[in-house]
Amino acid sequence: MKWPSRLSFMRHADSAYNELRVKKTEDPLYKVFSRQYARDPDSLQTRELAQTVADKYALRVSDYETDITPAGEQRAANTGRALSKAFHEGNFALPDVIFYSPYRRTVRTLAILATEWKELGDVKRVPDDRIREQEHGLSLLYSDWCVFQTLHPEQRKFRELMGPYWYQYPQGESVSQVRERARDFAGMLVREWAGRNVFAMTHHLFILAARANHERLSPEEFIHLDENEKPVNCGLTTYWGEPDQGKDGKLVLKVYNQKFY
């Protein structure tokens, strides 16, 4: 079989951006902005509110440097303890290799997992920037998609024209480009890790891109998955290599979005 015997993906723990998004939804200022944006995203009032929100909530840190939150640390620890228990009970195998996105939130999540699951610390680890999050380009300056669209209305119109799958963030990536990275990563696994147990600590969009490639999903099916079944923080997705399926074996989805907290 050309594929790994197991291929597991895990999304990093809750990040500062995830926490910020929740905090904004509880802010009266952001609620006013959201209502105004829904009524008229091009009005002067909407632009003024958008700038106020940006001044108050922009993270002012790169996506690479965005860390996890205390709540994320706790979820990562709970996940590590649960996986350690499953391993010692014979219900979860130790991977042969761990690939991880070099972003701070993935590095921190993996470090906490290994603290709680001691044997994981002995596994070969390989940083791989192909499994990083989608590049959001200039929109990162605002830490909010609606704010970015308000202050750059041509980007909102362009996205409406292209659709969320094909739209490419300025100085960033489209979903299609992330899928291309995922194909390249899968090709490396075929060449170097056939028949082995592979674990990858990665991000929301990359997990969906990998799923879309392995399951041959269309752009429309990808968007449906992203809107209705997003990967959860510290959620586990696992494929099993089935050597009797297809010409050279096949990866079959066995677990999606499994939580241990």
C-alpha cells in the first residue's frame, strides 16, 4: 500500500484569535457595527464603526506568532491525558512521526500534548510549513473579516464575484492554493511514510483541504463542509489505510472532529 497505515490530523488548541472573536460578539459596539454592516456595508457610518472596531480589537500580531489561550492550554492538557490513557489501554497507537505547522499555537499545543502523554515526547518531530493555516494576507491587519471588507469594499465585491473558494486574499491565498499545498504534503507521505502511522498538528483550513483532496470533494462540497462541519480545536481526524481498496490502497476516514475534553 502506498499510503500511511494511519494518518491523523489535529487542530491546535483555542487561539487568541478564537478568544477575540467570542469577546467581540458580546460587545455592544460590535453588535451595532454588525447590524449596520448588514444594512449598508458601504455607508460612512459603517466605515466609521469598522475603524473603531479595528482600533479596539486588532491583535497586532502575525498569524505565525498568535498563541493559544489559557482555556486552550487546558483543553490541550485534557486531550493529552485522554490520549495517554487510550494509549496505555491499547486503544490508541503511538505515531511513527509527527509533522507540525511551525506556527506558535501549533507548537504550543503539541508541547502540552507531549507533557501529558510522555511517550509522545520520544517520537520524531518534523516542522513543515506546508501544513500551516491559509494565508489571510492584508486582512490580518484588522483581525475581522467584516471590518476588512468594509474598509476595502473592492475586496468584498471581488469575493462576492469569485466566491469564498476561489477568492484569494490580497497577499494571501485562496482555498484552492491551500489544497495544492495539501497535495504536495500527501505526495511526500506516499514517498517516505507508506505503511507507517503519521500524526500532523495543523490548522482548521488545512484539515479541510486534506479532507477535500483525499475524498475528492468539489469546491461546493468544500464550502458546505467549512460552513457546517468546521474542525474543532484539539479535534482529532483520522484516516486508516485500507490496502484492499483501490489499486494501491486507499485512505478511509474513520474519525472526524473527535474531542477529548
